[in-house]
Amino acid sequence: DHIEIKLERKEAIQQALSILEKDELDIFLLHVLEGLTHRELSVIMDKPLGTVSWIYAKAVKKMKEYLKGDNYEI
């Protein structure tokens, strides 16, 4: 059962990631998986810091809404 739950969770997160636009996905993954700060992402992506923060917040909101009701946390 535990493996099945993990697989379902993985699939749900992959589906949620698929709804993100390219910039949202890039910023989200680089921040969450690579641990880059918004300031570092701002330099790498050549975007203002406020824009990077806004895009990240928008990505998180989209994912939360997508996963809402499935009892998953990001």
C-alpha cells in the first residue's frame, strides 16, 4: 500500500507540474530542487527579482489549486 500511495503522489505531482508554463516550471524546479534563491534565479534568467518572486508564487498557487482536495502538500 505504501508504494502505491507514493506512486499516486508522484503521478499527481507530475501532472500538477505539467500545467505550469515554462518560466513557472523552470523557476519552481530550480528553487525547490536546486535550492537557488530568487535573487540567483533573477540573475540566471535575466528577470527582475520581483518578477521571479511573482512567477514562483503563481506556480505554487497553480499547483496547490490543482492538488487541492487530494491531501497533498507542496
